[in-house]
Amino acid sequence: MNAKKRITDFDFERVEHVELYLFGSSVFALDYNDIDLALVYDKPQIKIKDVITYRRKIEKEISEKLSCSCNTILISKEEEIEMNFLSNAKNVKI
């Protein structure tokens, strides 16, 4: 089963003002080494320390449930727009 299916089946705790995106090889590949996530946060609405705490929870949950490492990047909505990161990477909003 690919990571996209396994990740979207999770019942993640959601945090207001943070969106999760699965990207990289794990989006469509059946054989993947790790999970890559982007946490896109609304900088004026949420403190970075709260986003970091959320990231740790997500990484731990994925590592435990999927038995593989989880790499995350934190990016503000403003940075994402400026760099056009998600448009340049295969991604799925989860």
C-alpha cells in the first residue's frame, strides 16, 4: 500500500492554521524509504513553537504507525507562495 493511502487513513489531530501536505516519492511510489511532509502554517495566526510541537507529534505518530522515518519541513504560507514549493513538488493535501 502506498504512503498516500496509509497517511490519509490516519486520524490526525488537526491544529487550526496548519495544513499538512505529503510530498516526494511517497506520494505515488509503492516502495518508499521515508515519509516527507510539509506543514504549511499561517504565521500571523499561530506561534512557531506551537507548529514545532505539532510537528513532533505528527513525526512520532507516523514513525510508530508506519515503522519508517518521517521528515517534515515547516513553511509559512507566505514562504510557500514566494517559493512556489508545493507547485514544484508532487503533493497531496492530507
